Amino acid sequence: MSFRHSPFIFSMSVTISRPETVVDLGERIYREQLKDLLEPKQTGRFVAIEVNSGKYFIADSPSDAMAKASSDMPQGLFHLMRIGATAAFTTSSILRHERMARTFGR
């Protein structure tokens, strides 16, 4: 099954005013709770982490991981990572992140 409940659950909802907050929370959940659980068996796949609940969704592609995540949690805030990699995407994705930053009012 691709959907998992993380043992690490935030006890409060986090107000997100900057995209960097989602990144920081997602990477913290991954580093502290998911890295040892997912690596090396899931290395190369993608994980979408909902940063308020710690729930995560695994798939072979970034779009499939996000589709599963948003289908189950339409109001969720997700951090997408490639399991076992230092970055999910190359610099070509920076433009999309810049547009997202403008959306958040930066």
C-alpha cells in the first residue's frame, strides 16, 4: 500500500505563510521519522509529506505521489521529495517555486 501513517504527528496545525515553512517542516519529518523507514527499499520513488499531520504518500512519479496525496487530503500542504536523493528536482523546477512564492505574497 502506498499510503502510510507517520508515527510523527504534529499536535497542532501550522499556519503557513511562506513556502519555505512547508519545505522546512517536510524535510524535518522526513529526516526525523521517515528516512530510516523508507531508505533503501523505496529509494528513487517519490514521497509527498503532509506537513501538518505527518501522513505520507509514495509513488513512482512526483505527479502520482501528489495525486494520491491531494485525493486523500485535498486541503493538505505537501512537501514532495525523492526518497534517498538530496533533491527531488533539478534547477529547472526553480521557476515553478518562484511563481509559488509570489502566490504566497513574497
